[in-house]
Amino acid sequence: MSKLLRNVNQRTQMAGENRLELLLFRLQNGQLYGINVFKVKKIIPCPPLTQMPYHHPHVAGVANTMDGSLPILDMLSAIQSGKVDNPRSQQVILCEYNRKMQGFLVDKIENIVNMEWSDIVLPPKGIGSRHYLTSVTRYDGRLVEIIDVEKVISEVTPLPEDMNAQITEDFGELKTSEVPRKVLVVDDSVVARNQIKRCLEKVELDTVLLKDGKQALEHLKTMADEGKKPWEEYLLMISDIEMPEMDGYTLTRQVKQDDRLSELFILMHTSLSGVFNESMVKRVGADNFIAKFDADDLAMAVLDHFRKRTTPAAS
């Protein structure tokens, strides 16, 4: 499997083409799951684990790896489907989310498959709000569940959402501006959407929350069909990259290629790892890019754009 992962960062030609590669794996419950290959750093046999006092029940232990001491999460426990019997018999997927490395215990690695984002859809309605899925798909006739890893991590190690008081004061100085104070937020993770919403509420900005790129593009095109200019309704759009139906790269390119929408400022906000991100942002025409999630970084990126719209450069 390490051989399959060796050329992950050489697969960027799919980015922006609404395609991705999923690493398929199973947990001890037998269900098939998937994770975007771009989030995976490596796969290793579970090393010896050290138990830490007062550790979270979903943390199987801490492992000393070539990447340092990392928490190893029991994914089966985290999604409330049981608990791994023998962690040392498991594989560990080492991933980078929200600027931090962590490992996830999995029972069996299956393979890597090339898919279109349009084949990945939101979970079916009626399964409630307590599930841990961002999306589902099918491969070779089998259901593949894609876990909301950000939700799992936020329950184990919640990210701080406090904001620098100076940033809040700086936003206060712009209260009299006629620039729109509404932000379009597009992200398939309910945790990420709500983090952004709470962050922007602290600086008195309103939000419209959507779950994927297809919804967002339809929303913007409907506005344009009604004769509205999206950049006059929204201060900006904050978009994730990984989303079912239509990814953030494709959404951005579609918006920037439509003359009715192209002036809308797009800030890409993603937990995806890989050095290709910033070059891809430029390639698809996005206006800015930041990694998830830091309340100050997000607020400053929004504030910088707010100021530019309030005091446009002289012609």
C-alpha cells in the first residue's frame, strides 16, 4: 500500500477536474469506508501505544513515529460502532487535518480507486443528525461511507474558536460601510460550517450555509438569472475543496468562467494536505487560500478583503 501512496502528490492533474482518489478501508465492524488520498501521509502497522492519563476514550494511545509522537484514534469507537479489540493487530492511516497529524486505527486497507465527485452524494435524508458521514458512494456494487473526520477530531480535541480582540475591533470600524455583510459558506462538514458561522458571527457578519459545490453554483446562477449580482449580495464566498457532487476547485472554475458571477471573491478554506494546493488555487482562479481552522487566520482573511472593498484602489 505504501507503493500506491508513493506518488500521491503527482496525481494533482485530477484536481480541478471534479475527480478524486479514495483510499478504501474497513473497520472491525466490516463496513467499507473511504478517505481522500490527498489527506493520507502514510500507512503503517500499529506501533506500540502509550496510554496517557485522562486521555479521551476515543484515543487508543500515543505512538512514537518518524513524524513524532502522534495520537492514534480508534475510529470504530469515534463513530460509536464499538471498540477495537486489539489495536496492535490494526493498520494506522496517518493523516494531516487542520494543520495537525494524527493516526486512525483501521482493520484492513482495501485499495485506492479513482472516482468522480459527481458519484459521491450527501447521506440519505432521514438518518438523523448524529451520524458521522459527510457523504456516501458505491464501488463495485458496495456502499462506501465517507466519514466526517473533522467531526471526529473536533469531539476528541476541539479547536479553539477564540478570536483576537483587535480583529473584532477592526471589524467594528467598518460597521458603517455599505459593503455587504453576508458571506456564502460552502462546506460538506457540519462541524466546519458551524465553526465558520460562529467565527463570522463574532464580527457581526451573516452567513448562508450550503453543503456542496453543486448547491452553491445553482444558488449563484439562480441569483444571476433573477438579475442579481452575487458580489453585491455577498462580501465573499468561503468554499471547502472536498465536497460531494462538485468539489471546490470545479465550483471555483465554473464561477470564474461565468461573467455574471466572476467578480465574486472566493476564499478556499480546506484541511487538504499537499503542497499543490496554492498552485491549484491560482490555476482555477480562486482569490485566496487558507488552511483550516484558525479563527484569527479566517477572520483576518475576511477582514483584508472587507477593507479592500471598502477602500478600492484608485484607478
